[in-house]
Amino acid sequence: MSELSNRNRILIIDSGGGYGGPGAFLQYLLKYLDKDKFQPVVAFYFYHASPETRALQEMGVPVLFLSGNRALAHYLQSKFLSGGSKWKWLNLGKELLRFLL
């Protein structure tokens, strides 16, 4: 059995795009996470370039964007992140998890 297969995979889904609190917390969490036990993957709902995203990539953490198309990202953001649509994103997260596992 390979060394990588012994690690527990962790999928972290973040709405992203913001600066400060959540991004800083994510950086600290992943910086001090035991890489021998865990294999983290971070997914953001929408494509965005930020210092936090680059820092995660520089740490060697795979970063995925659920929508790579910026026009589509703006459409999805207005369509699905308004009102009570957060449950739709929960289903999308489950589908992504099935894909990764």
C-alpha cells in the first residue's frame, strides 16, 4: 500500500473571493495540518485569483474551482447564492466528493 493511500483525504469547500478571516483561517489550518495523516483539497465555488489562493497553491495544496468560466461564475453566483439556495450547493458538494473519492 502506498504512503499516499494511508492518508485521509479532506475536501474543504469555500465560497472564496473574500479577504481576511476565512482565508486566513484556511491558510493556518492547512499550514499546521499533519500532512503525513491528511491529504487536503480545497474547492472554491467560483474562479478567483487572490493572495490566499496563491498561498494555498504554493503550500502544495490542490485548489479546484467549481466554475472556471468567469461569466458562468457570475451567473451562478447571482442564481444560486441568493435566498434559500444554499442547499443546492450542498448537493453540488456531494457530487464533487463522489468524483474525488
